[in-house]
Amino acid sequence: MITSPVFSGQFYAVLGLARSGMATVAALLASDAKVMAWDNNPETRDRLQQQYQEAIDKGRLVIADPMIADIFGISAFVVSPGIPINRHPIAALAKERGIPIIGDIELFAQAHGFWERHGRRCPVVGITGTNGKSTTTALIHHILKEAGLPTLMGGNIGLPLLAADPLPDGGVYVLELSSYQIDLTFTLDCDIAVLTNITPDHLDRHGGFEGYRKAKERLFLLQSSPHYAVIATDDIPSQVIAKQSAAHLVTVHADNISAEDQINWPNLQGPHNAQNAVLAMAVAHILGISDDVISKALVSYAGLPHRMQKIGERRGVLFIDDSKATNAMATAPALAAFPAIHWILGGVPKTADLDPCKAFYNHIRQAYTIGQAGPDYAQLLREAGVNVVECGTLEKAVRLAAEEAQPDEVVMLTPACASFDQFSDYEARGQAFRKIVEALD
């Protein structure tokens, strides 16, 4: 795990004990820090107690709610990025007591700064944006592995960052960073910061689009001038951020990729993946990786689960899981990729419209709506002349779509919505889709 002398002797309150929270507790205790830990789930607290009874007995770990416990001497509140600090009472308490609110990425940044001051040079690539950041992160990581460089992928993807073993000198950290995680970091000076795009998302958390844009912009404002900002300037908000950056600026566009090249990359099809690829290529060039290695890596890249993932074929009908598409802007490229689609959509809507998808309505054979957004989105689609069946549940939608689809057509889950009305996350939704497809006659 990632530990550091900078945490030694400090007293941290860790709020939220899911995967990253548990990893944070472990890393801080291993660094000889004192920890107060809390989660509203009593079963989670019980697991923590069983795992760290010795630390509790020695007074190094206290399981207590910092909202009501004695927090004298606390160095920082370390909160899960899933906790909405704009609405949580911890924000007022922190302000009253002058205690910073940080996340595990900030702890990593502090540890990384210590390593650099003591001669271990490990570049950090931080990737953010509304859509495409997971694929771009995974693709950069894949290119680095193909080049034979030590590399670790973390942040908003994969295992908790602090649970990983630190890289040796010359290794490269590749971090996917959500707006929530950026909000909770203050010293992360990325050697290369990457921006995929910015469209409306998480607006309730950030008080509107401008707050969301500024959260993304912070990653670049934290950079020092010798470092690099790689920005896809295909949208106006990204262009604005590019103008504010003090780092060495590299701008790219999706149309920098030729269709003749992209056709050879089996798991990087569609205009959205052209943008992901050109960003990854720019980062690889900055890190000194040869064109030959990059080209081979683009061909061998295997893709990520729940992102335009082909999960099976039945009677000539292809089934695709694009559950990661949690907004209309992310769904639009999926609809662009195939000419005859049975489209399953719905969940918790992030916008009242489906405007980014309109250009591809002629690709829709029929739509099947589910979840909270189902009735409203069904009405929008009918008004646009799209055939719609209101299904309510994912299982009903998949079964009806499978019955209606003809050979050479596609049944695609690309919901344009969050999952939380019916599933714990987009991964659970995608896994449910796969199970339903596999159970079809």
C-alpha cells in the first residue's frame, strides 16, 4: 500500500468506509497516524472493528462519528468522494473549526510530493472530463504497459489508489479523476493533465454548470508551468479551460484521427473513441513513447466493461452493453456507431432532453424506456417520430427488444441516465443486462 512519513503523528477523521475509505484507514494506520473512522452503515463499522481491533486497543483507531465526537487535534477530514459535501453538515463543522476537507487523492498527492523531494521521480497523468475519461485512462495505461514502463491505473477506476504498492522510480501513475475527487485535492500537480470534454453533468452537486466546469478547471489551475495540459478543444467549455492553463498546452481534436487508421483499432470505434485515442497518443508522445509502440497498442487495446462492450449474439442480433453512458452526450456516439438499433434507455435523468442524440434517431428501429426517466423520455421520442415501448424494467426491455430485433440489428443498453433508481451503479446495471441476455432462449 501507499504510505508516507508525512502522515506520521497526524490525526485524521475518515468519513465513508467503502473501498477507498477502508484503503485510506489502512494506509494511514500503516503510516503511524491516528485515525477516527465512521460510516453510517453499522455492518461496515463492525467489519472495521474486527479487522483493526489491535489498533483500537492501542488507541490508534477510534470508531466514532466526527459530527458528535471530540475532534480536538484533527489534521483533516478525509471524506469519500461520494459524500455530497455541499449538503453534508461536515462542511459547516470543518469551516467552523478550520479543518480542511480532503480525499484519498490529496493524501496520494502529499505522499507523491514527499517522494519527489527525496529523489523518486514518478510522473502523474491525471485525466478528467465528462465523457471518455475511463477509456482514455485505460488506453494510456495500456500504451505504457506495451512500452514496458512500470505503471499504475487508479483514482476513479480500478482498485483504491492507496491500496496499491508504490511504483519504482520512473513509473507512471495514470489517474482518472472525477469532479468530486478534484474538489477534494489541493496539492496534486499533475505532470500531464488531460481533459476529454465538458458537458452538463452532476449539476446538483456543483450548483449548476459553471460550478461543474470550475471543478474540472481546478485540475489545470493546480499545475505548475513546467508541466503539460493536454486538452481536446472540441467543445467551448474545454476551449475556455485551455486559455486559462499555465502549463505547456497541447490541444487536440477528434478529427486529427483518420478513418483509415481508426478502422484498424477494433475496440476504439466511433467518433468518441477517436477523441480518446488522440488524447492518449498525445500523452504517450510527451512521455517519449515511439509511434510504433503506440500504433501496436491501439490495435491490441481490449476495451473496458460496460463501454460499447459486445456481450453476445443471438440469431444474428448483436447485444451491446454501454451502461457507462450515464448522460445523453455519452449515448450519442453509441447511437452513431450502428445503423439499426433497438435502444434501451432510462434511469435517473441528468437532463430533461435527449438533444445530443437527435441526429441519430434515424438509426433507431425502436426504443424501450425503463426507470424514472422512462415516461418523459418516451414522450420526447414519440414527439420526434421514434417508435417507443414503455417497459419500466430492464428485464422486460431486453426481452421485448430481443423478440423484435431482426438479423444484423443491434440491441443496445445505452441508457443516457444514471442507474440509482433501480441499480447500485452502472456496473450492476451492465451486469444485470448481461445476465438477462445470457438467459434468453
